[in-house]
Amino acid sequence: MRISVKAPAKINLTLDVLAKRPDGYHEVEMVMTTVDLADRIDLTLLEEDGITLDCSASFVPLDERNHAYKAAQLLRDRYGVKKGVRIYIDKQIPVAAGLGGGSSDAAAVLRGLNSLWGLNLSLAELARIGAEIGSDVPFCVYGGTALARGRGEIVTPLGPPAPCWVVLAKPPLGVSTADVYGSLRVDKIARHPRTDAMLKAIERQDFRLMCDSLGNVLEEVTLPRHAQVRQIKELMRDSGADGVLMSGSGPTVFALVQKQAKVYRIYNALRGFVKEVFAVRMLGGSEAEILA
Ligand code: ATP
């Protein structure tokens, strides 16, 4: 038996860091939403125990270091599963980009194996297991749009934001999330995002307010270090984007756009500058769409 699961990328509409905790993690507050740029994961049931992993991208680890592999291992060990799985990841989400590719793969494997191995676990239980793999995995288990707090593991699902297009551009740089958080001076953050305003914008499906409330404190670390990220932001704004922000720790920058005609203009302007550009829809809130 074989099933195919979709693992969509996420963007941060807001990312705030409230404090550095004694356990080393950062206390965050983030509004995240999924976009229609997704890895596809094939899971083939094996009658005997064993986990194998293959991936279309050559620079992704294929062993326990892979979040998808870890997800399968955790589920198998925790629930004493005697069957195995062959995992194949068709990678479409740029790696180390701030788009949560690895986290989404892990979440998709948790959801997929829950059904393939007949475990009958709730999304909340899968999210709890996901938190052991990474801070963004619980959000990815739910998908759609949500507020994530704590170190990312306290997830409150939200309704869908105003529907729009998202143009994503990734400059050819890898950014280490740990390094960016490590360099952030929490007591020196110049501008915190207005998370409350973003929650209101989503509740009212107010596109303008959503664009005005975008904010990510990690820009304060990544922007001064990388001219290309600043240039992409400027280019997006100059070509008519309604809202522009860096996602996660970067280096991917996204533009929110309401009118389709503008999407092509922004896409074409960016393609002259960087190779990895995507124009996709926001998935927003439909679970059926996300898990299809
Ligand atoms: P986040 O925003 O959650 O920090 P990201 O989009 O910045 O994630 P990923 O694409 O998840 O970054 O990759 C981060 C690192 O994780 C990579 O260096 C990669 O080696 C490793 N990794 C482990 N599993 C995966 C996976 N399934 N897909 C991509 N990268 C993975």
C-alpha cells in the first residue's frame, strides 16, 4: 500500500521574540500560514520493520538527521509499530530558506503514517510528538493559519486570512536559523510586530490591515548581513507589492499581492534578479486542501 502526502511551505506573517528562556529556547509569538508550494511525500508500507528514505534533492540528509526520517522513527518507537515504511520526498521547497521545509516534511510523515500504520492518533497528539523534532513541526501538523507561542509548540488555529497571492524569492544564500536566533539581542529589538493587529486582520479578512501588520524581528539580524535580501524587499515594493516581509530567519522574502495582474509584474522583475522565484496562492485555512 502506498499513499502520497502534501507538505506545504509556511510563511511567517509575524515573528516576534519575547524573551530568552533559561532552557536556551526563545519565547516566540508567530502568526504563520501555509502557501501552495509543497513537497510531495510518498509513503510505501513495508510488512517488515525498517525505515528507508530517498529524496529528489541531493543536498538533504537521508538518515536520522532528516526530520521526515526522525518523525517515522519516533512514531515507530513510541507505539511499538512492527511494520516499516519507504519514504520518498519530492523536494519543491527550497532548503534552509525560512520556509519550514524540513518541519513540514516531518509533519506530513506524522499525518501519513498515522493513517498508513493505523495508529488513530489525534492531530494534538501528532503535534506533541512533532514538538520533539522541531519548534515549527506542531504548526505544520495543523497547517492552515495559526498563532504559535511558547517555543512554537503552543498552536492556536485561526481562520483563513483574506485570500491573496504570495510571490516568494530566495536569494542563493543558506541561513542557519540557530545562528540568527543566537545573534539576536532580545533586549535591543527595535520594533516588535503588532501581533494583535495581525490577529484582527485575519479575523476580519482585512487584506490592507494584514499587509500593514507584517513584521519579523529576525530581519534585524539577517537584513544588515545580506544586501541581496534588502534588495529583493526593495524590488518587490518598487514593483507594486502590497506587503513585503522576510520569512522565518530568511533568506526568503515574500510579497503579498491582491491583484493577479501585479503578480506577473513582480514575478518577472524578480526573475531578472534571482533564480528561485515562486508565485503561489495562500492556502489559508482549508485542511482538506492542505492535506490533499
Ligand atoms: P525553519 O524555517 O523551520 O528553520 P528552514 O526552511 O529554514 O526551516 P529547512 O529547509 O527545514 O530550513 O532545512 C534546515 C536544515 O535541516 C537543512 O540544513 C537540512 O540539512 C536539514 N533537514 C533535515 N531534514 C530535512 C528535510 N526533510 N528537508 C529539508 N531539510 C532538511
